Amino acid sequence: MKKLSRPWVFLFLLLIASSSQAANSLDVVINEIAWMGTSVSYNDEWIELYNTTDSLINLDGWFIIHFTQKGEQGSTFDLGGTIPAHGFYLLERTDDNSVPNITADKIYTGPLNNNGELLQLSDEQGTIIDLIDCIDGGWFAGDNKTKQTMERIGPDSLGSEPENWQTSQNPGGTPKAKNSVAIEASSEEQIIKPEPEPELLSQEEPQPKLITYPSGIVINEILPSPEGPDEEEEWIEFFNQNDFEVDLSGWQIQDIVGKTKIYTFLEGTKIASQGFLVLPRPESKITLNNDGDGLNLIQPDEKIVDTITYEKAPKGESYNRIDLKWIWSSILTPGVLNQIPSPKIEIEEKQPFVKISEKVSPQIQLATITKIIPKEGISFPSNFIAFLIAIFSGVIILILKKKVEKIKKID
């Protein structure tokens, strides 16, 4: 191999040294925060960094510290690797599933408080590169209900300025991509726009319309322990008790036992009048524990409208809402009315208790078991009857003999 000349060696070492020099303020900024998680789970939080310079920056030794509203220091997120010039660096919480189809640059642990925190980005020498203080007034932007993230508007402006942040245009934000641009009126529209008349200024501003959600949406049937694989064949069924269609966009189903999981119904999800909606586990990612679990049905205003809990689930049976009761049934009815198997009634013929002597004949035994029939009249011994017949016969013979003797005398 041809050796490098000394000038090239010097330039190479200079390049390495320049990449490890201390960074300046705002060379790397916290660019987007999914403090509310995602529609799949509120645990799927993530943080995105952005390199504002024209050079690659080495993040070995860099770290992010977050402080809670009580001023207590929370977890420290250690960084590492590099971030390209005008490029992005993605941190995902707990695992690499927080942002589907995008590989995380770093996995961290520790949740972000939904009420706001202070985040501090520092280099390996402890120099503060960026700072976002959302302790007092909460997060500057983002929406926990719709899962729209908090995006930075200007990377060259300070992160602790509330006006430098916006709510992303779409749920899920823009991980490892350019932040969404807020829609603003053009200069021409601003010129044409008339000034409000003085009398209109004194009028009260219209109050925001209060959104109400219909009742009558209930959890109707669940299958925690199917005959086949749980991860493929478990499901949850909902029923609309109303006589009109209901839009379930933004509604949530929450697993409340063990490792909690929340599924948010997608935009445009509707359930027909007196109709059913079946949510399979592959879609919701909610695990129904076989040894007992519970579910909450939550409206977009965070009101819990239905709750169900159960203990050990029988294999192959679903848990059914029947009037005001819940009953296990081997008849699975996803998408149709619940059915409960008819109870088996066993009729046992009970015979009266009769004590039978050892030497009674079978015929007498049978008569005794079925029905006891009393005999009419009085019974006499056979010897006595023969004696009476003998006396009666003797009397007759004696009478006949006397009549014969009388006839002879006359002759």
C-alpha cells in the first residue's frame, strides 16, 4: 500500500481534530418532541435533533438532561455517533418501535411528563448547546388527544421562546424530516383584508363550540383465550346502542392491567346504528391476559364511558354482555348478537323408598315399587274352607238318606 505523504497526514489529523472541537450554541438543536407518544401507545415517545451547521458533528459524550416541574433532575439521555450536516438524529424511548419504519439513532429510557419539562442539550465538555424550558406553563405546542407533535419553527432561534414552536400539521409529526410549515396568509391577502369596524371590536368574541359525544357505545364481547394463537385471534367487539351512526374518530380503548396499552381509533372510523365493530389484536396491539385483565373505553374528551374487568378466561370462550350481566359463552359471535348456550336440564325420576324383604318375589317387588294396591274383602285359610265344604256335604248326604228311607216305608 502506498504511504500517505506527510502533508496529507497532517490534513487528515486536522480534519479529525476539527470534528471533535467543542460545538457552539445552537449548532445542534432539539427540533421536534413527541412528548404525548403516538396513536399506538402514549409510551412511544421520541425526540429529534437537527444539525444547523455545514459540517458533520460527533455526538460521543453528548447528553440530554430533563428536569421535572418540581425542579428534580430526571433521566439523562446519553448520545453517541454522529449527526450529518443539516441532518437529523432520532432518539426513541425504550425500543425502536416508537416510530415505525424509521431506525432510531439512539434508544433511551424514562418518560416525559405531559405537563411540561425542561430539556437541556450539552456536549461532551458540559457546554449547554440548546435549552427548552417548559416547566411553568407546560409544553409550548403539541396535542395529546390528536397526537400532533411539538415542532421547532426556526432552528437558529432560542428553544425557550414559546413563539418559536408550533403544533405539527398531522398526527405523528415529521420524524427525521423537515418540519411542517404553518399555513399563513399571503401578503396580498393581508393587504386586502379590511380592518374591523369600531363597533365590531366591542362585541364579544364567539365562544368555542362545545363538542358533545353520544352515549350508548359499549364494549360488547371479548375473546381473551382463543383456540388458536392469542396474538392473531384475540379481538374486542363494540356495540352502538343508538338509532344513529356514531363517528369513533379519536376514541380510545385502554388496557388497564399489567403493561397498559392504548389504541386510538383512526380518523373516519364509524359504527352503524345498532351495529357492531370488531377490533382484532393485530390492529390494536392490545393483549388480553388469560389470567385476568380489564379495559376502558374513553371518549376524545378523556371521559371513561365503559369499563370491563374479568378473571381467568376459559379456553375458546368469549365474554359476553347480556343485559346488565357478563357471561362466558362457547358460542363466539363477533359482529352479531350475543348468544348463550341453553342450559342442559337432566330429569331424574325419583322412586319412593320401599324396604323389600329378602324373599319377596320379583313380581311383588315390582308391584311394591310402582304402586301399592290394597285387596278388597277378607281372606280365609284353605283348610278352613275344606272343612266347611265337608260339613256341608255331610249334611246334604244325611238329608238325602232320610228321604230315601221315608219313601221305602211308604212302599
